[in-house]
Amino acid sequence: MSKKILAYGEAMVEFNQSIEDPRYYLEGFGGDTSNFCIAAARQGADTGYVSAVGDDHFGKSLQALWQTEKVDTTHVGVMPGVASGVYVVTHDDEGHHFNYLRTGSAASRYTIEQLPLQAIADAKVLHLSGISLAISESACDAGLAAMAHARKNGTLTSLDTNLRLRLWSLERARAKMAEAFALCDICLPSWEDVSALTGLDDRDAIVDKLLAYGIKLIAFKLGKEGCYVATPTERRLVAPHVVDALDATGAGDCFGGAFIAQIVEGQDPFTAARYANVAAAISTTGYGAVAPIPLADQVNTVVSRLG
């Protein structure tokens, strides 16, 4: 059975240090494209994940999470003898710090040969991120091949810039992301990422550069300022939904999942962005990347109240 939205990348198990007792860590989940997929699913979208996990406790935990969240795992491979990705969040007076244990992980060993080509061709949207391409050369090759296959078969491609210079050099990131931009239909950039990738510091100049690649729709995430939605014919700032934020972890992923879910359902991009702004804002009122992602009813209640 084909899925309307497929996401490709790496999910990881999180261990977050307890504030009350630093000796203890709470198990949770992360990974930008997995967060995206769960956010889309909680809005009622038909979703599936394309990745690999290890045949270990963490891989089983991730699969259980996706099954609970109604994210199809048909195209998640299990690699015997290989570890799933893990990261640890620690806290001190300077804030929270992320420590990644993902080198050689199952998802980083993903190859072109593992791609579910028919599922990609049948989907409405294929979503990736900069991290999907950065975790290894083989994963990057597979991601770009997936985008090219999607383009060839009429599947829209969605790309979140998510630049992580711990994973690759800026030079390589610029080169590979340029290839991805050229295969991208919908781009979900964040300011720090895309300004570093383009070398530009003007919002409209960045939009002009992205549109020149052939991108059809841009939802420029601006955090507390909302988002700037651009097409080849129109640009508009979509106001934020203001809340008392506690934790912005995964808010951009939540925005992306909610936005693409709305686009797939036929909403115009400005209405979709307004909905996604509300969803992302609500997600910051709790802690963690996954737990506070709202359901569609919660978002619609706020949207209706705003009028």
C-alpha cells in the first residue's frame, strides 16, 4: 500500500539527563525526519519512514514508537550486528548539550540498493533533510538518488536544510545541498542553515537563489517571527502563534510535518503555514522532540479560535 508522505533519514534514541538527579537519564526519541513523520501522522496524514535500524533494543524501541504513531515501517530495514543511533543530552549552567553516538549506525550504512523505488514513485511527497545527506557518503548518495527517482515519477520532494557541521564540512555541505536544491520542489529552510549554505544574509536574496534552482515553494522558518512563504509569483510573511515556550526542540520538524500534511490535503501554502505555525508553537509548550507534538484537533481548536 502506497503512502502519501514518505520521509528518509535517521532516527535515534535519546537519553536526556534528569534535572532533579543528574545520575538518571530518561529514554526518548529524536531524529529530524522521524519527528517530521510523526508530526505529519498526528495531523492525520498517511506516512511511512524509509531508513534502517540495528537489531538491538534501541531499534526495537524506534519501531514500536512508529507503530504507536501510525507511521508505516515497511521500508525500515533491520541490520543484524549493527547499532542504532543514540544521543545523550546533558545539562549544566550553560544550557543543554548534545552528544551523538551515531558513527557506523544502521541508518548511516544505508545504500541506494535499499531504496523502495516503487513506494517512492507512488508517494505524493518524499521528505529529506540536510542531516539525511550528511550522516555518510552512502546515505547521501541514496538520498539524492531517491530525490531524482521521485522527480522522475512525479512525486514531490520536500527538503529541510538542517545543517549540522559536526557531520560534514561546509564545503561538502554546500556542494551536496546544491544538488539537493536542484531536485527539490518544496524547501523548508531555517535562517542559520540557509545563510551559511548560500553565503547570503538577506531574506529575499536567499529566496531568489532558492527559486533559481527550480524550487516551487519555500516556507522559510523564522522561529518567533513566524515564517516567510514564497512561490515564484508571491511572497508573504505568515505571523507566528505566540505561546510561553518551554522547549523548542523539534519545533522546526513539527512545523515541516504539519505544513506538508496540509499541502498534501490540498491547502494553499499560506493557510498551511498558518496551521503549521500553530502546531510548532504548541510543540514548544512541552519538553522533548516527540511528546509535545500536537494532534490535529488541538491545532484546529487554536486555529478556529484565532479566526
